[in-house]
Amino acid sequence: MRDAIDSGLQEFKAHTEFSGLTRLFHWLRALSIFVLIFTGTYIAMPFLQSTPSTEPTIFTQAYIRSAHIIFGFVLIAISCFRVYLFFFDKGSKEERASFPQIKQPKVWIKTVLSYMLVGKHPHIDGAYNPLQFVTYFTLAILVLLISITGVALYANVYHSGLGGVLGVCFKWVEVVCGGLANVRVIHHILTWGFVIFIPVHIYMAVWNAIKYPNGGVDSIVSGIRYTKDLKV
């Protein structure tokens, strides 16, 4: 607990909710996802491609593909380290504290009712309510699947160096999916999961911060959330 902020009727206390590394990785992952969506869309439909030429001077597709690969590996690296922080970083204890509430039906019901504007938001232990925790866990699974399919596609284009090693390690993905074409289709479908998640996530985060002004949105920037302390 840190400095108290007097609101007139209530006294709030500021406490650290997200560590510096957690906040940094959040924004790097957000940047990576936006870049990957744009570059992936372009690779599938190269709408900026210049007039075809026999001269080896038009590298738009190659530049876009390179950016896609770079940010793809950035996303994978960040996501792996983010998992490590969740389980082992002392600064992530607020996030870990959110897990037990998943098993509490009353908290679930009150959370859903609050989002439906027919109830008050329940007291939450930790950084996330149950709905948020499950949503972010689903996002983690989505990142895992799109990373696996992405690496499989990468290894089938680049056959030497890292691509050669990954080709051996991820050949099973192509087999399980029934061919490289299916891997590509699944990769594209998973991308739409991110396209749907982003506006919903932004809307719900802003809505929650407006309805319950306790630093909900800016906590991912400052790391600070405010909680009610006592009557004054």
C-alpha cells in the first residue's frame, strides 16, 4: 500500500498491480499483433504490389514478409517470457491472485450482471475478474496456436539454418492439419480471432474504467490501481 488519495467521501489507496516488465511486454505484444495482422493481410492479398516486372527490383512483398517474420518471432519471445513472469515474477502476484475466483460462481454471476448493467461489480481479489482471466487465458491459447502454425509455415519457406531446425521440430503440425494448405487456412482463421478480440478488448477495458474509475485502463501504463480504503 502506498499514498492515500482523499476523494472527499472515500479514501483510496494506490498499489502496484502490473510490474514494469508486464506493462512493457503488453505494449510490445500489442504492437506485434497489429503489425502481424497488417502484414499477414498483405501477404495473403498483396494490394500494394507494383506492376510485375522481370527485373529484380520490386521487393515490396519481400519487405512485408520480413516484417511479418520478425514480429512473429518477437511475439513468440514475448509470450514465452510473459508466461514465465506470470508464474515466477513477484510483481505478477496480483495476476496470480485472480485465479482462485474462477471457481467461485457468485463472483461469476455478479461480474456478468455488472457487464449487463443490472448489478454492481463484485469485489475482486487480484488484477482480473473471472471473465477477464478466462478471456486472457483464451488469448494465450490463441497466441500459442497461431505461433505453432506460423512457425510451420516459416519452416516450409526457409529450409536452412533456423528454418531447417524448426522444419524438423514442427513437421508434425503439417501432418496433424492434413497438409500445408490446411495449416495456412488455420493460420488465417486464427488471425480473425485477434481481429475480433482487439476492438472488444479496448471497448470493455474503457467501459470498465469509466464505470468503475479505479485506474483500470491507465494501470497498464502506470502500473497503479486504486482501491477503496475506508470512510473519512
